[in-house]
Amino acid sequence: MQTSRRNVSCKRRRAALFSVVWSQQLDVECCLLTCFPRVAEVCLNLVRQLLARGSFEENGAWGDGAIASRDLLLTPRLRRGMWTLAGQGWWRGRALAAWVTEAARKGLLWPHLAPARGTAAESRAPDRCYSSADRKEKIDMSCFPVENTRNFSIIAHVDHGKSTLADRLLELTGAIDKTKNNKQVLDKLQVERERGITVKAQTASLFYNYEGKQYLLNLIDTPGHVDFSYEVSRSLSACQGVLLVVDANEGIQAQTVANFFLAFEAQLSIIPVINKIDLKNADPERVEKQIEKVFDIPGDECIKISAKLGTNVESVLDAVIKRIPFPKAHCRNPLRALVFDSTFDQYRGVIANVALFDGVVSKGDKIVSAHTQKTYEVNEVGVLNPNEQPTHKLYAGQVGYLIAGMKDVTEAQIGDTLYLHKQPVEPLPGFKSAKPMVFAGMYPVDQSEYNNLKSAIEKLTLNDSSVVVHRDSSLALGAGWRLGFLGLLHMEVFNQRLEQEYNASVILTTPTVPYKAVLSSAKLIKEYREKEITIINPAQFPDKSKVTEYLEPVVLGTIITPDEYTGKIMMLCQARRAVQKNMMYIDQNRVMLKYLFPLNEIVVDFYDSLKSLSSGYASFDYEDAGYQTAELVKMDILLNGSIVEELVTVVHKDKAYSVGKAICERLKDSLPRQLFEIAIQAALGSKIIARETVKAYRKNVLAKCYGGDITRKMKLLKRQAEGKKKLRKVGNVEVPKDAFIKVLKTQSDK
């Protein structure tokens, strides 16, 4: 019995031995003797016995330098300076990992492969100054004067290779290791990985040696979709130049044009980069001519690369240094830092991304927010490489992050200016506030989750400042918010981020656009305190008797398509009440169309229809173009005569019938049947324009009648009909939340 216990105890000690993880920075023997004195003794004895046994042999199947025995497999991990022990034989079937570098250092294992004590991480790459991603020492940013600093963004249409180019630039400068797994390294959000698009601009500081000088290159990777153009415009404020990436196969697209003019208006240096030259159907010469014709940039300034294969990518970095000017900033001036982005960390508070236009900031400095006039002490400054890398100081012209103990999300306003305490400066211009294009109601599925959802929305709007938030309430859905977005994709991504990052479950109502109404009487103008009122909630749409005219938002849309689809696309635009403004051939096969669209006509399903008609080749972009007069009507949805506020919509008079009919049909399929009949109606004022009926559950009252006089059957049916009629008068129809969700989600499937 005693021997059996001793064997069990020995096995436990061995199990404990292999569950311990040793790092080369720790004194393993000392650590083990302090915590597990018996385990340490067993460990050292076991390794000595295995070496003395002489049963190790070279085993190339496990990698270079691997040795195998009946009991153990030892594999050196030379890149990290570690060894892996994987058990075999008596430890078969169990996954083991123990780091025994210290034993190797003391000569118990291969002495000629033992790492030297105190070896720094950068000694493994001595030829690359400031290039290791896992570096732990702080960087001295004073080594990079303003003349050796370049701030630039990558802008392009969707899927033209911005993030892939950013990956290659990170590899070239040593910020990340070269592996096959480097795909969208800067796309850190789960929604970006799932959808394969960039929705959030990300910053990375790169260190590059050019002609014997060390340069600091601050890269900002931007989104490509029109719904995230606010991210692009904010990023450009921290830059002096851009890389305009164009696909060698697809050529110039709608968002390429929009992003070019954003950079052109900001007076930034533009370097055209033609990407994907490795594709079979790539035609870089054709794209060169397009760039020359549309943007008036000489073809010889274009850089032809393949970001996927890394072909000619080094010339991009050289062009950044040669053709983009250094920032006009002075370290001797008082601190002026622009907050161009921010995120919220549960433990450290607000992390602000800043661009320093003047001065120096370091840990311990007291800074003041020009927006709130509150004073904070700087806890940490650093650069993103692409992960956070603390530094001693940040200097004028550099881009980095700053943590100053801001615990409230309302304290960090994007576009705010930070300056040193008792050294006030003139605030920087900041950013023009984003103009929402789409509004939707957002409500918690359970009202008990209201406060949690409120906190989640506040933290997410800190990171996505283009979302506009108004409080709202509904009889059916309870307390909630009316949120303004830049587009339908923006709304979907925001909802997805709420679910993934904050585990929030919400109900989103039908997306609508902001309308305006011009009031008719002085009494109403005095009541509303303005002549033109903006309506973001259709339930608050004023009656025709109170206004002189209604106004709807319009946008100037740009469509670039192969000429073979021009006729179909023109018919689609005319069906959406669009007015053609311009038509231009950008080369022999591609046409650029400009139309003035009512925003309500394109916000839901226009993009999908355009892609279907053009076999996916057409691209679409739009910009705000003000308001125009329109014949608008408020359409109510009634259930047994009662209006359902959540389903009220504003439509154009010509399309009221088709929209009302579609909503009634979807409600009929979604509402559960009752013991009485439910009438679903769409109404314009007092006029009913569409109706569907949900039939009642009906008991077979004639089941007991086996023939006999017909009057007996009619009497039973009449009594049943009277009961149903009475029940319909007293019965209320409550629309279940899942029915709301079904109707609202399928609203876009016109």
C-alpha cells in the first residue's frame, strides 16, 4: 500500500513538473526550490538520468536540431530561445509543454545552443534599429527630428488592396515578422475580419532606414466604403500626403474619385499606386491613362506594385520619403495636440490618438482639454507599432497615443485640442461634424438592459464619433434612442459591434432619412422657434395643414460602370426619381454617370440593385447635395383601427400604395393568429390604401350536427359570429417583438 502511494506521489510530481512553464528571464531553479522544492529535485534528476541513458537520437521529422527518446522529445525553438518538451511513451496521449532554457544554459541539455544570459530581444536582429514588434525598452523619439518624419494615409476604393499594402509595409520595416498569416494585421475588429472590409482607421509607426538616415513613417490605414468617409477625412487631418491605391484590373472606381478629392481639397501630396499587377487580367497602362485623364496626374508618377507578392513595394516607401513633405511643426512652441481618434479601455480609461502640431508631451505633464477645460496628468505616451509601444516623450510632427486618466467617455471629444497647463494656445480647427444620412430607432430587447445598453452606446460612439444619438421612447418597445448613421452599412456594422464587443441585444427599427417641413403660420413658428423643422422620427411628421411645403434630402451620386450596362442603370436611376447631371467616358469601355438622387430612394436597396444589374462591375458613391421640395405623405399602419407608431413611415406620394401593400403583406405573415379576425391596414390620413386580413382561429361548431334542418346550423354559426364580433371589440392586438423584428428586417426586400 505504501509503495503504491509512493508511485502515485511520484507520478503527481512528474505531472507537476511538466505543467510548470519556465521562461528564460526567470531563475528557474530558484523559483522551483521556493515553490516546489521536491518538484525541482525530481526535474533535475530526471533530466540527468535521460542524458546519462544516452538514448537521444537526431530526429529531423520534428525540425532542425530536434532530439527524441523513448520518454521525451526535445525541440529547440531557436527564434524565441526556448525548448519544448513533449512527452512520449509513458506520457502518451498527454500534451506537455515545459520551457527548460535554464537547464540548457547550465549545461544539462545541449550547451552549444544555450542562450547567453541577459540577451536582449533586439540582439537577434542587430541590423534593424527599432524594428522588433516585441521590443520592451522605450524608444527615444528624439532620434527622429521633424525633417525625418513623414505622416501619410492609404486611401482607395473598397477591396483595392489598402490593408494588404499596409501589411507589406509593416513587414518591410520590421514592425511584424514575415509569415503567411499576415492578413489584414491592422484590421483588429472582429466585424472587419468577418466582412473582409476596413471600418476603422488604424495607425502604425514605422522605422525605416533610407540612405543612411533613420526615418519615422506614421501610416494610417483608412476604410474604403462611402459609409466610412468620415474616418478618411479625420485621418487626412493628421497627414501631409496619401497613397492613392488603384486596382490594375478594375481601374478607377467611384470611391477612388471621392477619396482623391478629399485629399486634393486638404492640399495633400498624392502618390498614385497601381496595385495587383500580378493578376491575369491586369492592365496597368490602361489604369495609368485613367489616372492621367481623371486626376491630371502624369502617368510616370504612378508606382506599379503587387502588394500580395510584395513586388516593388520598397519603391513605395522611397516615394513616401522623397515626395511627401515633412510636417510643419516646431518643438520649441507650446504643446498643441489634435485628438483625431480615441478608444475606451475598461481599466485605463480613454486612449486618445493624437497628432502633435507643436511642442513636446511626456509622462507626468499636466495637460488641459480645450473643449472641457479640464486638467489631466499624462500617465503614458507612446506610438503604435502596430501595438502600443510606450515612449519617454512625443515630439512635434509625430503621431501616437496618450493616456491621461479620462474615465468618462464624454471627456474625450474627437477634434479636441490638448495643451499644457498654464500655457494656453489657440485651438486647432478640429473636424466638421458628420452629417447623418440615415436614422433608425434602437431599443433594448429587455428594458432591464437599458442602462447596460446606454453604457455600451456611449463607449462605442467614443470610438465612432460619426454616430448621432437622441433619446427616444415607444409604446411598444419602451425607452430607447434615435441614432443617426452615415449609411445602411454603417448602421449594420454599429449594430454588429454592439453585439460582439458589448454582448448587447437590440431591436433596430426601419431606417429613415431626415426630412424638413416649412411651417405655415407665425404661431407655429413661435412654438417651434424656427421656420424650418427637421423630422427624424416619422411619428412626429406634421400634418399638411400646418406646413407650406415638405423638403427631402438629395445626394449627388457618382456611378462608374462598363458601358455595356449603361442602359439598364439609366432605367434604374429613372425609376428612383433621379435626375441626370453628367455623363463622361473615362476610357474606351468605362462610363462615369452623375445623378441627383432623393436620399430615401437609395438608402435601402439601391446599391444591391445596381450590383445585380451590372454583374457586380458598377461602383457607387454619393455626397450630400442639400434638400429639394417633394410631395411627401405620412403613411400609418393600423391593426383593427389602432395606429402602430413603430411602423409609421414617410413616403413619396407616387409610391405610397406599393410600399403600404408590401408592409401589410409582411405583417400578415408575421402576426400570430387570434380568436378574432385582425385587419391590417395602410392609411394616408383617413384614406385606406391597402388591407390584409389575418383570419381568426375558429371552432367547428357544426361538428355535433349529423344532418337535420339547416336552420339549426345557421343558428349555431350566427351565435359564433356574434361572439367573435364582441371579442374583437374588447380584444387588443399586441404586436410581439419578434414580429416587429421580422417586419423591420425584411423592409429592405422591396
